[in-house]
Amino acid sequence: MSKRLSFYCLIALASVCIFFLAFNQRYSSYLEHRLQPMISDVEIRPRTTKIQEPVTVSQAYITGSTDNATITEIQEVVDQQRRAIKREMENYEYPNGKYGINVSKLEDLVMEKGGRPMRSIILTSWRSGSTFLGDVVNAHPANFYHYEPLLDYGIVQIRGSPLAEESLTRILSLLNCEYKELDRYLDYGKTHHWVFNHNTHLWRQCQAHKRICWDPRFVSKFCRLFPFQSMKLVRLRLHAAESLLAEEDLGVRLVLLIRDPRGILQSRKHREWCPAKPDCSDPALVCGDMVSDFNTAVELSKKYPRSFRVVRYEDLSVDPYKHVQELYNFYGLNFHVNVKKFLDTHTKNDVGGVSSTFRNSKVAPFHWRTDLDFEEVREIQKVCATAMQLWGYVMALNSTHQKDFDPITNYRLQL
């Protein structure tokens, strides 16, 4: 009996153990199921943050979309400007062989059509009338104006290596509408808007389409639409610029603009950026450059009689209509009604500050006679006698004479 009882107890105990084992397994599965979200938060989330592929794909899509939108905007602006130029050039009088220029239609002058623009350059130094003369040329229809492309070099005169080669590389890129390697130039322009804002056609589009203004793809395409290009340079001396004339494929026509050193230095006194810079304020350096420019001008006049010319600012100012007409003939440009309107509105009265181009042109070059005292004039004349003689400027003899005399002679460059 006791053996049978023991056997039944053993079976009962085994059954209880089997029950507890089964219950425990099911309960563990239940717990695992209930706790799964918590486990996922601890283990899966860190792995998710390490996996960046979905974010990268999304960013690439957004970037691609933005870039496509930019390209579309660029093309729309370029197409719009192309139509505007076509309208602007209706009834334009092309040279047709005059001035040594065989051009008879717009396509002959447009780079995107395989043509070559008519390229005009003004070379001078600060406060010599180049802003006025540059705007005179820019008044011509369908002109793309490269305004002082060496602005970021600061207040220096570039006379030789290594800056001469570096600056000429930039100038050639601009004249060929190749902006892809001009990051420094474009980056500077983003915070110094006068790099572009004298270029009336370009700046108008920049104001309406700020996102693409400094994009090299846009500026390159835009530049290549224009049949005329102009440029003014105030930091590059003439002997360093000769290679521009030697580049026959460019077809550059270059004017050296000269001014009386007394007028230059008087005008520079009013500019805060000038007095601490020797290249700007030292009469010996200013007039040394004028002598160097004279010697180079004589050689270039012989070597490139059709593509190089000298203009004195005083002559231009005293008789602007005559000299601008001659200048336009030299450049091979049509003396368009827009140019006459510009002269009518910019040469009669003084309006604005020291950088304004609205001037009584007959008076503007000679302010130095009353603004400088004779001691200042005498110091300038002492170191500038050679330069003044070479360029046809008359010495002031004393303070009385300074107020009344005519400081310019009838002048022609002696070859």
C-alpha cells in the first residue's frame, strides 16, 4: 500500500513540475512580447541613427531639385536677355568695313553664335575721369561692362611680376566670358556690389534673380550674349597691358586716359582710402607711372596704330561731344542716340558727391587751381616736371598765376 502511495505521489509531483515548466515558458514568451517595444527603443534606435543612407538619398534629391531649379532659372534669364538684345540692336548701324571692322550683323558679334564681340578698354589710374568715360562707353546699346576687374587687389599699381601675369589671366578670362575659375573675383563681388552694379544689364537681372547673380554658370552664359564689351582698368600700368593688344583673337582697342597730376592728387585728397597708400598719394610714384606710360604709349602708337590711342581727360571735358565722337569712331562703335542723351544729362551741371559722373565738364578737371594752395602745387610740380612736360601741362608760377592761367596746351602725342 505504501509503495503504491509513493508511486502516486511521485506521479503527482512530476505533473506539478511539468505544469510549472509549461507555465514558465508561456509566461516568458508573454513577457518578451510585452517588453518588445522597450527592447526596440534600447537596441534598434541607436542602430537606426547610425544608418544614414535614407537621409543621404533624400538630401541628394533635394540638392538635385535645387540645382535643376537654378539651371532652369539661369536659362530663363538668358533667354529673356537674348530677346532684349535683339530688340535693342534693331536698326543698329554696323561698321560694315569702316574703322577696319568687317561686321554687318548681330551674329558676327555674339560669342554664343561663334562671333567675336567688339572689345573696348580704358586704362588709367584712380581719379582720372575713368568712371565718367567708362559710363560714356557703357551708354552704348547691348554693352557688357567689366568695371574695375582688379578691385580686390586693393590700392596698388601693378607694374610687373607676379601680379601682372595673374591679373592678365583674370582679364583674359573675363573678356572671354569664362568665369568658372574666378571664385576669388566672384566671392569678392558678393560683398562689394560695385563689381557688378556698374554693368547695367547684368545688375538689373541680379536685382531680380539674386540666387544666380554670382553663379559662374549664369554670368558666363549671360556675358556670351553681348555683342559689345567694355572694361576700365585703374591698377594696371600700360607696359603690363601690352599683351592685350598683342592678342589678335581678342580684337581689343585700348585707350590710355591721362590727367594732370595736380588734378589727380587734389581729387584723391577727398578719398579716405588714398592718403595712407603710397601708390595713390605719393606724387613721385604717380608721376613716375605717367613717364613710364608715356614711353610705352609712344611705342604702342607705332606698333598698334589702329588699336591704341591716348586721350587727355581735360580735352575730353572741355569738348565732350567732339572727343566722344572721335573715341567712338576709334572703338568702331555707332554714336548712338543713347550716348548723346548721356552726354546731354551728364556734362552740364554738378550733381551728387565726389564719385558722381554728373558734372559741369568744362570746370571739373580744374578744381585743383582753387582747392590746392600754391605750396601743395609747387611740391607736386617739383617731382612731376618731366611728366607734365611730356603730357602737355603748364606749370603754375605762383598763387596768383595758379588761379587764372590755362594749365593745358594743344596736345598731340609726339612719336
